[in-house]
Amino acid sequence: MTVIADNARAQAQDLLDFIDASPSPWHAVASCQARLQAAGYQRLEEFERWQLQAGGRYYVTRGGSSIIAFAVGSQPLLDTGLTMVGAHTDSPGLRLKPKPAEESAGLVRLGVEVYGGPILATFADRDLSLAGRVMLRNASGIESRLVHLEAPWLRLPNLAIHMNREVNESGLKFNKQSELPPLLGIADGTPAEARFRRPLAEALGVAVDSLMTWELAVCDTQKGAFWGVDREFLAAGRLDNLASCHAALSALLAVGQPAQTCLVALFDHEEVGSESAAGAGGSLVGDVLQRLAGCFALDAEDLRRVLARSFFISADMAHAWHPNFPAAYEPAHRVLVNGGPVIKCNANQRYSTGADTAALFMAICEQAGVPCQQYAHRTDLGCGSTIGPIVAARLGIPSVDVGSPMWAMHSIRESAGVLDHAWMIAALTGAFRL
């Protein structure tokens, strides 16, 4: 029997609640803002002059889908440096096109683009809907409004096996242009675009002609849940990488008023390369650090000294060993669900970990009473990457890549361990208390 402590169960439930409330990157940032404000963090605007104080707690957003929160330490930056944890708010999936609706044989379907690298087959035969942001025209100009259509608006029905006899041998495949658009409803004699716009406007409580454009993601309507004979696992969409966002934010809030300045950076667009104004490849984290230094009269030379004393933890989910597919894994690096945080290594710098930073994270885990594991990808398989190498290269800062082990990464519904999430929060909390 797997024994799950009450606090670990509560943290996992809080994660599921966080994910359910965050069906898009914009919703994830809104969820983070609500938690930060409840904890007394002050919102900063990029277009305003910042006046930061020692012991102050702040956050700033960019593009509505990236957020950086930090607690200014009681000790001088030059003496302590910073501890930073980074993760990403976006997940792979399907995104609606600007003019998505089209009629086909009396049915209306919605054109989509593939965002990142989702497992497309997992979107079939599920109750789907839409979430994201809509740009509205109003009397004062343009307004951005979040929308989450929780009822199942959409479905991608499978082709019957009688017409796809090889599906179990060859796998379920979709032509991204012609076979992936989900069905919205029956064409009722109105133009297809109106068939989509009208109910969207009604859901927002606005006039149809106020709709300008949108960024909407196709999302699963099924809520997160515990599973397993002892409920030791959890299942949800977007565990990659909202679980890391939740763990980082939970750790930051847990430290309260730290001696060392602590920072959490949650970026959009990791799944598509991070090269955007809101992505880890953009200027956001560098801008925040320069403004932070400037508020305490530190010049460019001083900031380099601060970064030399600092440590960056890139938190992104890790591949857990799957007993049905042992050949997919490096034999000596089979990390286990509910086995503790994973340190990810790659000689070709797909991960930012070095022996020195791996050892430091091991020591952090040991001090926190948390088990940890090490992962390397099979040499004959292509390895994914994270924001770790990007941020480390731009800032010139020691960095380690870590993550909680999970199954079915990039599926519409992924799985992970209850204990692992509690251990990741404990490890990151320990890092913030260095």
C-alpha cells in the first residue's frame, strides 16, 4: 500500500484545482496573479518607474501569458545573489485559426493549427472546448477578455475501424489540415462564421460585432483526478508544465520573507522555441533583473557580480519509466513515478545541467529530506529541451534542469505522482532558503 501524507494529498489537490482553472497560458497567469495578490505581492507595470524596497514582494506580467514574481531579500543582493526558478505556462495542443469556421456537408467545423508537439491521437473522441483570450472592441478602445467555455462545444470523432482497418497496427494518424478540424455543430442556414461567433459573443456577454480576434486553445473538459488503487497518481491535462509552475509558485509563497532574493519566472512559448517577447528567449527576465539592480543603485558591473553568485533552476517535467515500453529508455536511467525529483542531463546541452549544478541540487534535496533521481535520454533518440539552456546562456548563470517524472507527456491527459509533486515543492522551497 502506498501511504500518502495528508499534506502531499492536499498539495496535489491544489495542483489539480490550479490546472482546472488554467486551461490556457493566459488563465495560468491569471491564476498565479490571484495567488500572489492574496499573499500580499504588489503588481508592477513595465511602463511605470519601479520603486522597490528591501523585503518587498512584487510581480510583473508580459503579454498576459508570462509572469515573473520575486521577493526581495533582507540581505543585500551583492552578498547573496539570487535563486531563480523558471518554468513555462504553455502546453502543446491545438489553437484556433483567426477565421476558423467552415461548412462541410451540413456540418460546421473549426480550423486549427498544431501548437508545439502534441500527441494528436489523444484529442480524438473526447469532450473538447475552447479557452484563451478574445480581443474586444469597446467604447474606450480594445479590451482583452479571458474566456473558458467549460461545456463540451467540440469533438473530433474517430473514423470507424471499418474504414480504417489498419488503425491498431499502424496507429491513429490525422492529416493536420483536412482531418484535424473538430466539429462544432450542424449548419443552421446561417454563415459558418456566424455559427461560431454568435455563441462565443453570448458566452462573453457582448455583441457579436465587438469581437475582433482571439487566441483560443482547444481544451479537454474533463477535470483532473486521482487514480491508482491507493490514489497515488494524478491525471490531468497540461501537467507539462503547469505542475512545475504550481510547484515554483508554491515554494516562493512558502518562504515568506527570505534573506536571499528569490524569483520565479514563468514563460509562454516554450513549446514552440521560446523566441518571442514573452518567451524565455526574449528580454523579460533580463529586463526585470536590470530594473531590480537599478532600484538598489547597482550598476552593470554589480549586476554581473550578483549573477555570478546566483543559481537558476529550470523546472520542467521529466520522462518516467513506463513498464510497457522498456526499450524506450536508457537502461541505467529509469526514473520512477513517486521516486522524487529528477535531475536531467544531456552532454549536448539540451539540458543546462552540469556536474556542479547537479551536485548542488542533490545537496538541496538531501537537506530537505527529498529523494532525487537522475535522467539521461537514450543516445539513439532525439532529446527534447527546456528553457534552461536559453536562460543560462543569456544570463551567464549556473543552471540545473529538473522535473517531476510523468507519463504520456504531450497527451491531452497526462499522469504523474502525488508524492513527486510534494517533494518538488519541498526541494524548491529548500533552494529558496539557501
